[in-house]
Amino acid sequence: MNLTPRIVSPRDLQRSYREIFDMAIATGEPIIVTNRKRPEVAIVPIEMVESLYTQKQLRQTPPISQSGLVGIWLDRKDMKDTSAWVRKLRTKRLASVYAETKLSS
């Protein structure tokens, strides 16, 4: 792998985009497109993008909904089904709010 990526201008890209795309595919290396001599975007083979997404997915932690309960809630039997527990809590809260509004009217 080449340590210095190929750098092209937007004009080069306009004039010979197919050659630049083919070069990125053939070498497997990114090609940097500059704007006013500053790097702006990179043209990379799709395999490189797919590889980056796969690596990112492997590093992600599972969502809290899949990781289960932790810490002080781990031993609570009433919280084994967290969705049911939250629903029950909200039902009680909504019932009390409804009762208060009914009394005040």
C-alpha cells in the first residue's frame, strides 16, 4: 500500500473521472479530491467502505435493550421484564394524573 495517496483536483476529476475511479478500484487505495488545495473528499473502493462499516459494527456496544439489567436492578424480580415494568409504572402515573384532573374540574 502506498503511504502517500494520489491527490486530484475537481477539474482532474471532471476531465478523467473514469480513469480515477478505475485507479481507485485497481489499487484499492483512496484518491483524495482537493478544493483550493485542501483535502475535501476521498474516492475509495466500495470494499474499503464495507470493511469500515463492518469494523464499526463490531466495535459498537449492544443497545441497552439487549444488554439486560445491570447494577442495583439486576436482582429485582419485578423488573425482569423491563417493558412491562415501565408500562405498569406509566399506567399508575397516568391514572393518578387523570384522577387529579377529574377532581379539579
